[in-house]
Amino acid sequence: MFKGIIKNPLIKCIETAVICCVILVFFLPITLAGEKEKVYPELPLEEMRIAAYTKDFAERFGLPAPMPGTEPSGGLQAIEFAIEKGPAWTPFYYCKFYLYLDSSLPVKYPEEGIAGEKYMLIKKTHFFGSTQDQWLQWPGSDKLYFNRRQGSYNRKANLASMDYVPGKQGAIDSFSYEEFHKDILPGLAYIKLSAPTPLLISKPRKNIGVWLQKESKVDYRSRVHVDPNDFLKFAIPEHVFQKVREWGFKTKGANSEIQQSLRKQRDNQKSK
């Protein structure tokens, strides 16, 4: 009985197809994982997160009491730093700051309304603008409107020396707003900032803080230097900034490998 079935050409073709499918199911993910690993050096992202918060914040949310000398101040209730992957169209690792602060502080948010998210304003999020050719087909007025709104999320936040003075002392790096909510909980505002590896971490500096622009009509997208008086300044607890530097160096190395891999891929595609 079985011999007859094996000799049947149709059954033999089906059997071969099944074997091929099994091979694909078991070995294709391994191959893809290998390909992905060459482009995306793996970082232990679940371990690359650290937070600091005030005593009041801990009591409100049932967290362990903060160690002496580790609490944020100046209206910043909590800060979390993390390394995260970017979206598919920008396959790099990014430095992220999550801020939880008093909602009464006069922060210049990216746009009107209670909340916003930058990814809604990136053309690759939307199927009708996911390629350059599609983007070029947009009406000029739509492109301008989209770019203006997206740009409103930039240059309103910085990572800087707390004593920074343009051209005189300290250092500064620009961060972009990724999302915000002015009242995520009663009395509590939420801001998420994002940037590639900050240049500032490569220098042995201390007393580093996050700067958020105050409410004003100043548009820093068209300015080279910032006026320190235009910003609210929140010092980053030292033990958190140590991790910012440590993980930032690892992120910089991983992003360099990704860039080299992508460049090789482009070169290979051009040579075909």
C-alpha cells in the first residue's frame, strides 16, 4: 500500500512540496535572523532603562522610596532614560527620555491641544507617502503644512550643561519631542524626548540637565544658539547620567555598525 503511494508522481510532488515548506518554516527564520543581526547589532534593551523619581511620586504610585540624593527637583517628578529601536524606515537605536513633571509648569509644547505625537506627522507612517515617489506627488501646500507641523516638534528641548552659556562654557545637544500629554494624570504632564546618541556624552562633563523651552514666541528652528533664559532646566540625577553615558557609547557603536551594513547593502544593489 505505502509503496504504491510513494511511486505515485502526484503524491511524490506533494511530498516534496511539504518537505520544502518544512525546511522554510524551520530554517528561513534562522537565515533572516542572521541577516537581521548583521544590520541590527542586538543590544539588551530590556536592561537599558533607568528611572529616578521624587518621594511624592513614589508614594503616589506605590514605588520603592528613592535613595537619598537621587531625587529630581524643580517640578520634575520623575525621569526615565532608555535606549530603544527606531521605526523600520530608520533602523537605528535612539536615546529616549521620559519626563513626568508638574502640569502647571510653563512649558512650550510643540502644538496646541492637550496631547500630540510626532509619528503622526511623519509621511512614512501613512501609506500614501511611504515612498519618495509618493511624497513627490503630494500637492505643494500639503507638503509645506506637513513639514511645518512636524518641525514644530524640534529644537524645543536640549540635553545641556546646567551652566551652559553659548560660546563661553558648557555644552548642549538638541532633542526632539516624540510625544506629550499636558495632563496625563491630575497635576502631571508627560513628555517623551528622542535623539540619536548625543555628542555631549563623549565629553567628561558633569551636572547635565534636560532643558525644555518655556512658553514664548521664540522659534529656535531658525536659530543657531539658544538663550538659556528661555528654558526650564532640570538636572539629571548623577547615577542616571552615568547610564546615559555608558549606554550612549554602546548605542553609538551599534549605530555605526548599522550604518556600515546599510551602506554595503546599497553598494551591492547599485552594482547589480
